[in-house]
Amino acid sequence: MADLPILPGSTVVVRDGRSIYNGYRGFVQRISGQQAAVLFEGGNWDKLVTMPLKLLEQA
């Protein structure tokens, strides 16, 4: 699936060994330039984080 573009609504996985979100799966909410706002949900918490598209992989 690496050939598919990452668009709002896409499910993505973070691939950055330096990030605390490495391996987390989230949903792209919006894209601005080379940044994506990704919503992570986990039990009783939700977190919206902006990160570079190059660190995201289509799930």
C-alpha cells in the first residue's frame, strides 16, 4: 500500500524510532503542506498530533 497517497481519513502507522508515537496507529484528520494532523485514540484518551507525512505509513 506504499503507493497510495495519504489523505484525510486514512489510517496510518507512525514509523519513527525517535518518537514516543512509533508504532501507534491513528487517523489522518487534515493535511497542510508536508504535515498531517493525526488522531490517536486509546481507551479513555484521544490525542491530536501534528507530524511530518514522511514519518507516516499507510496502514
